[in-house]
Amino acid sequence: MHATRPVRRAVYQNTTNSSLLSTSSQSQFKMAGDKIPYPKHVWSPAGGWYSQPKNWKANTAVMGLAVFTVAGVFFSLSADREHRYKMPEQGRFFPSRYWSRQIREHERTLAPKDE
């Protein structure tokens, strides 16, 4: 006969507090209550229920730096590949005037030369 493994079941704690229902004995009524029960054996890649890792600030800084770096690479790639068939008018505000190589070279040719 084969030995059977014990069945692993989630153990839930009783979080209902009957003393919260009677406001006469308490001066302050607790509205939110306790956290809901959850199975302790469940693993989640996002951290599971009520996740608050101790190094959340460092994790946030690393991810912010990664997002900023990737956005910078894509911005640089986009600015290098930008091509205009019609150049912006001379006096108008045009944001890509500051980073587009083609527009900067065009404006250098229009600038009066000191000779």
C-alpha cells in the first residue's frame, strides 16, 4: 500500500471581531476592520497579499532609473531618425528645433555668416 501525503489546506484565522459591533463599550468605532484572511502557502510573483517589502524605495529607484534610461534611448533613436520635408517657420516655436539634427543644420545655413 502506498503512503499518502497529507493534504495541505489553507488555514484561515477568524478575523471577525464581535466587539467591533457594539459601539457602547468602545469610544472609537473601527471602520476598516482587520485584514482579510488569505492562504499563507500561495506564492505570487507580485508579492502576494499586503506586500510591502523592506527595500521598496530601492526597488522603486532602480525601476525608475531603468524606465528613464529606456525612454532616453528611444528618444535619442527617434531624434536621430527624424526627417522633415518642410522646415518650420523661422519665428515660430517648434520643440524639436532643439534636438533635431536636420533642423539645426538647416538653421545654421540660414544664419548670416560673419565674413
